[in-house]
Amino acid sequence: MLQRDPWVAPNLVRAFEDAKRLAYRYWADHRRSYLAWFGAEQDEERALLGADPWPYSVAANRVALETLLDYAAEQQITDRRLAVEELFAPSTLDP
């Protein structure tokens, strides 16, 4: 499918990013929670984890992905040590 329609993969990534941005904007309104200290909890989370604690890019997740691939090879879940780039459509990899 990607050979025929290479635009699908990057558009899917953009759709997930857009959905995440909408969710962050939704939860930025502290009235959406019944928790009295919701805003303070959000501030603390941002201070600890940054503005985006759930990054979608390969670059932001490379350490975790490399570790996962190491374990998969060590435990013979894969027949060899895969490269991160083998897991994703080339059009979705970071420049």
C-alpha cells in the first residue's frame, strides 16, 4: 500500500499529532476536571516531563526503541537485531 500511496504514512502521523494537540488544548481548560488541584498537577507534570510528555517522533523515542530492539534480539523475539529505521515507513522518519 505504501508503494502505491506513499502519502498515507506521513498523513497518519500528522493526524495523530493533530489529535494529541486537540487533547492537550482540551485538557488545558482546568474546568474539564472535577479535581480541585488539576491545574497544579498539570504544572508539575510539565515541569518534570516538559510540554509534550508523549512525543511521537522517532528521534524523541530513539533510546526506548533501540532498547526494545536490543531486548527483542536478545530474547530471540526477532531473528536478528533490527534497526529502528526498519520499523517505520521512510516518509515518517525524522530528517
